[in-house]
Amino acid sequence: MEIKEMVSKILELIQEKKIREIKKELSDLEEIDIAEVMNELPLDSNLLLVFRLLDKDVSTEIFANLDTEEQEYIINSITDKEISTIIEDLFTDDAVDMLEEMPATVVKRVLKNATPDTRNLINQFLKYPDSSAGSVMTSEFVDLKSNMTVTEAVNHLRKVAKDKETIYTCYVTDKTRILEGVVSIKDLLLAHSDDLLKDIMEKDIISAHTLDDQEAVAQDFAKYDLIALPVLDNEERLVGIITIDDIVDVMTEEATEDIMKMNAIVPTEDPYLKTSAFKIAKSRIVWLMILMFTSIISGLILEKFEDAIAALPFLVAFIPMLMDSGGNAGSQASTTIIRGLATNEITLKDCLKVAWKEIRVALMVGLVLCTFMAARIFIQYHLIHQVDGGPVKLIFAVTGAMLATITAAKLVGSLLPMLAKKVHLDPAIVAAPMLTTIVDATALTIFFLLVKAMYQI
């Protein structure tokens, strides 16, 4: 059954006051699906009713997967005791993610109902910068000691596993929490019961630091096929771990952010259908204004060559084609390079290699496009319209401009993101507005210079 159908059914059962049937319908769903259903419910007493019907052992996990708006409504509607239960059951990273999106009054009430230890831990996590490894880590990890035997480690796991986010990778630390090694469940199962952890643990550890960029951490996960990564503080003490589910969220956020920036939209984490039209307009208007004013450059170029347009009005028909072809060519190059930079496939040292490759690509695609364009001009302006002077000059002007524009666009599209990264800017930010402006200006200038040279205007 689809989510919307389930929502309709739940609302119908609520209206008919069939509470037991509601509980049965919900019990047949996965936790994430229940959260999706609740996200579609109206923000009224029905949402609160459904939340209170959830089994206690899954309600916190479902709460963690709700949208911020639904979480805020529930917190504002439940008792202090219920808030305390939720905040104590939530994994630290989920609690921090929730509180980062809440108004100050809600945060104050939640922290007020947390235990001192939980409150201190959450406050510590909230201090880490956004997009840092510390902001996405969790403190619920398995901590073992090197002098433990395998049997002792397994017994310890049985006691603490329920409250840990993951137990597949365990961490061996000394009494000052310095990370000494890692050991997996597989290692424990395959070892002898009296083996010491210091003899079976992996000492070559891949780790991150609390202030590392979360995008770099995501690259480590992909590179080393990790399911969890330890996070150390400045004194090399283990303070948390990042799990694969959290890093998948990071990858999704980073990809979404890059797509928005490349399309001249200010990134937002709010779901589209739950975001007001005003907020969406606000996220788009800034770059639309910038792009509008940068287009003045193209207008000035057209004014400068208005004598050529007046003498040969049909030239106007080729302007959109040249500008669009250049823009598309540049976007292809910039998208490829931005992706390569994000995955570390391409580095700043590869600048000349990238430029040489894009020049060759531009010449190949440019020659193909120019061939088709020459054929089109010959047919349209010689066989059909029979323009005075023949199509040869026009063919040379248009195809020459196209080849030069595509080459310039490929170079700008590939080198601009690398330049942005060199000066510590997000390559995705500069890709759309600057690329469009540069390519459009280049296309118009080259085209009209060639026209003036060919027709001696």
C-alpha cells in the first residue's frame, strides 16, 4: 500500500475511533515507513494520537526519522516526562540533528528535561561547526580494553549492545581514551576465547578528527569501504564514531547542495512541498538578480556591434544557437570536473592535463557540430533563400565562432571550478553564474568579430 493510501486509511480509522486497527496497521510497517506516514498527517491531534499509539521500543527511532516540523509539534504537545524519555532514548547524533533545527524555546525545554550527562554531551556536540566530522558523529560506540580476552569482550558486548548504535566494529582504548586499535565482530567470532584483544586487534587505524570536513570523511568511507569511522579530538582521544547511515545522509546533503548551487539556488534542507512559496522564492532570487545584471555584459556587446546587425539582420538568428551551444559545452565540462574534484579523482595538480584533454574534446565535438551547421547554412541560405554573396562567408563566420566558443567554454568550464577550489571557494557556486557570463560574452564577441572581418562591415 502506498504512503498516501495508508495516510487516508489511518485518518479514516481515527474518525471511526478504531484504535486497535490503527495499531495493527502500524505494526505491519517498517519504522521508516511509519515515519513517512506520520510526516503526511496534518499537524493536529491526529498526529499526536498516532505517535502515542506506537510501541515504546520503536517510538524513539520513528521520532528520529520525522521531519522537523512534526518533531517540533510533538515536543510542544507532550509532557515533560515524555520529552525526557525521548531525549534519553535518542542516539546523540539524532538528538543533535533534531535540536539544530528547532527554535530556541523548544531546545531550552528539551535540554531542561534531559539528564545532566545527556545535556552536557549534547551541548558539546552542538559546539562543533556545521559540516564537520564532530557534528555528525555519535558517542554510542563499543569501548573495549586491550587486556580483555575474547570471552570478556563478548560478555561486555552482550551487556551494552542494546544502547549502542553499532556493534559490528568495536574500539580498543586505553584508560585515557587514546585509541589503540579496532576489532570487528568477525574477529571476535573467529578468535579463541582466551585470546587477548591486543593480539587480534587491527592497529593500522583509519580515523578522522572532530574538525575534519564531513565531505572528506565521506570520501574516506567510499575509498576504504567503511561501515564506521572513529573520530578523535586534538589530543587523539576517541570521542565518537561516524556510522555508514549518517555518512549516506551527508553524501545526499552534499550532492543536493551542489546540484542547487550549480543551478543558482541557495541550498535549503526543507522538503519542497513543505516549504512556503516565499521561502523558495527567497532562495532563488539572489542568483537570479546576479545573473540578470551579469547579462548586461552581453547587452553591451550587442550594442557595440549593432552596425553589423543592422547590415545583416539574419545574423540575429545565430546568436541563441551559439550562446546555448557554448553554455551547454561549458556545463558538461564543469559538471565533470566538479564531480572529479569532489571524489578526489582530479586534483589541482592535474590542471594542465585537464586543459589539454578538454581542448581535444572541444575540437572533436566542435568539428562535428560545425559540419552539421555548415550543411544547414548552405541549404537554408543558398538553396532556399539564395542570400546575396553566397553562404561561404556566413559558414566561415558561424562555424569559426562555434568552434572557438566551444573550445573556450570547455576550458572555462573545466578550469573555473579548479580555480575556485584553489582560492577555497565551493566550485559549484561559481559554475553557473560565472560560466554563463563568460561563455555568452565570448560567443558574441568572437562571432561579430568574424562577421565584421568576413563582410568588411
